[in-house]
Amino acid sequence: MNLNKILLFSTFIPVSFFSLSNIGETGKHILEMEKINADTGMNIVADGATPNLVSSQFSFTEGPAVDKHGNVFFTDQPNDKIWKYDTKGELSVFLEKTGRSNGMYFDKKGNLITAADENNQLWSIGADKKVTVILDNFEGKRFNGPNDLWIDKKGGIFFTDPYYQRPYWQRKKPELADERLYYLPKGKKQALVVDSNLVRPNGIVGSADGKDLFVADIDDNKIYKYEINKNGTLSNRVLFAPMGSDGMTLDNKGNLYLTGKGVTVFDSEGKRILNIPLPGWTANVCFAGANRDVLFITANKSVYTLQMNVKGIK
């Protein structure tokens, strides 16, 4: 996410929404729900549930990733920290000096794989907090700044590489000509370009069966859906939604959750069914908790939870 231009993403078509009416001292939003489809938009959220403010002690929150137990790890990128929010609702710092990690995802071995854009790398962070650099260049040139990633069932990593000028970089322009979508096959040292026809790729997530990939072209206000081939290449790109997104997630009903101006939900057919507004820029989202039925939202300086009737995919 571009921290300097978080208001650029402004083209949202009005949809039915939770209307924000007050923020109480308890940290819970008092919301009035409106919905497009009573059978989908309203029923995916637990009855009477509203977004709960967990904390606003951060500078800018991003990259939530859930481990096999349902604990969430997320970044406070300006402060270069990864935080843990456990299933008991406790917050703690997991790691400092994170390479300015942004998007994150757990692999099958429990390593936290991160898009560490301080030096334009992909990292693997073990449970013991040992850091291994997985990838740091494409054909000898620095990446623009790996932003978000998703890991397939074979252990291959799809990741987006937009160029957002960072204040902690000495360079002032990219070494690569395009802002691309890449795939790193498991065990390989060279990434493959799987789509270079994008304006500014950002959020990314794959389907539960591993057959489809969703990618946000945030500056072109589009979500694309691809078929994933056996070798990690992509085919049959189609426009899924006329809206961009920062981070994204899917639930077990096939609904896609987009971020930016709150959380906007599209059903499996690409129909908008719900919007959950939150203060400031909503950067990312995932499902958390022991039952994966808590929506965890990173929004500007804060993190929120929302009890759901649906669950995240594993």
C-alpha cells in the first residue's frame, strides 16, 4: 500500500452498507445495517454484530495473516514491527526490524512469508524469529517493492510488485519497466512473470481449491480473476469486479472481501452484497479465531474484529 497516497483509491460505486453513526468509548462502532440482498449481505455477519475496535496504538496497519491456530499476525509498517493478536484477544509484539514487511501469509510449515519492501525482498520468518531471504531480485534487478502475496497448495508464491516510492529508499525510480504479478515455484530462485499487463497490482488471494487467483489492479479500479495452471502460469483472465482493492480475502461461501473505503464484499458471481465502512483507509483483512469466523480488519492506525456467520478458507 502507498502510505503517502492512501486517498487515491476513491472510485467506489455506492452499495448498501453499515452506516456509521457513533463511536463509543468502549471502542465499538454503533452501526445501522443496510443491505443489498437479505439472503447474503446481511446473513454473512453474525446477528447484532458490529466492528469492535481492538486498538489504535499503531501508525499504519497492514498484512494480517492467520496461523493454523487462528492467531493473527499483522504489520505496523512505519514502525517496522509485526504484532500478534491471539485467539484470547491479547496483543503482543512478535518481531521488530521486519524489513518493512507488508503483505504476509503462512506456509504449511508455519513460517511467516512476508513482502519485505525495505530492500525489495521476500522473507521467511520462522517461529523462532529466524529470517531467511527467499528472493531479492528479478534477473539481477531489484523488485519495485513486493506488496502482497498468496501461497498455493504446492508451496509456490504468487506476489504483486507495484512501485510505491518509500521514504526509506535511496533510489528514486524503479529498475524494472513494469509493475507485475509474479510466481515463485517452490524451491526455485527465479520468479516467473505471470502478468505484466497491469497498472498497479496490489491485493491478491487464491480460492480454497487452488484453481483460481484474484488480483487487484488498484489504480485501474479492477479485480481480475485468473485460472491457475499446473505449472503456476495463469490463463483466462476475466474482469471480476469494477473496483480496486488493497488487501483481500475469501470466505467459505466464495465471497470476496475488498478493502479501501471500508470492507466491500462481492459474492462468488461478482455481485456487490455489502459494505462495512470504517474510519480512514482500510488496508487489509483476513479471517481469524479458533473457528476462523472472526473478520480481522487493519484500518489506518487501528485494528478491528467483526463476528461472522461465515468462515475463512484454509
